[in-house]
Amino acid sequence: MSEVKWIQIALNDLASIWTNADSQMRKRITAATQMIDKELRMNPHEKGESRPEGYRILIELPLGVFFRVDEKKKEVEVFHVWLIRSRTKP
């Protein structure tokens, strides 16, 4: 099991996303954040998609996160979070 750490800039991004959302979206963001933490605690090197230099991304709608796993420390650092907006039909 790994410890999940959100660096300050990721926490700031998440706070901004949450603050600018309506109440329904805030519930979705909160649920997605909880699921991201849960997913990254267990076998994080198998979660999401790999990127260069040991980085990975994970999508848990409506959020995406950019993270890296430190196997030696058994830590996961979340570096960036962003809101994924669903496309609306024209």
C-alpha cells in the first residue's frame, strides 16, 4: 500500500476547480478525488497510463491527475489535476 501525497500546486488546482463548480459538479469532484486516492493507494504503478520518466496519468471523471510513483518510499505524488469537461452535442 502506498501513501498518496498531493503537492501544494495540485491542491491549489483542485481547490480552484472545486470553488468554480456548481453544487452538482462539486459532488462529482469530491467523489472522483476520493476514488483517485483509493486507486493510487493500491498498486499505483498499474493505474492509468504511463508517460516518460516514470510519470503516469489517471482519469477519474470529471478529473485527470498527473502523478509519479516512488517505489522505494512507497509514495505516490500527485503533481497536477485538471477538470475534464464532457463534450456537448452541437
